Amino acid sequence: MAFDPDEFRVPAGRPLAVLLRHRDAAIHNVAISREGGGDVVFVGEFIGTGEVLYSVPPLEPGRYLLRCDLHPSMTGAVVAS
Ligand SMILES: [Cu+2]
């Protein structure tokens, strides 16, 4: 019920491939939004097992909130620079 690691540094301005590898019994996804309640920039499909490879559009430089839409405690950060 957590992202591991919970902070990611990525290059800004480039498409991203994000692999979510699922290691518990719950359903999860990955959503990315501007930090501080800003625009949602990506919402990934939910998966219940296995892994999924998300194609995330290029991010502008800055900090973003990473979260699972089903579990408010599942958060992390994406830093694009
Ligand atoms: Cu979740």
C-alpha cells in the first residue's frame, strides 16, 4: 500500500515510460498532478495484479504529486527537471 521508491526524478520535456509492478492484493493505479492541487496531467488504468507499463506525456519542469486514486495514503513525488 505504498510506492517504492516514493520519489522519482525524471527528465522534463520527454515522454516517460512508467512501469508499475504490483506486489500486494489490492487494486492500484498511478495518477500524476501538479503539486498543491494543480492540474492532473496523467491518470493510469487500474490493475489488480502483475504489472503495467504506462506512457506518460512529457512533463514541464517542477514537482508533481504521485498518487493512487483508490488509496489516499499512497502518495509520492515526481520531480521533473
Ligand atoms: Cu492503491
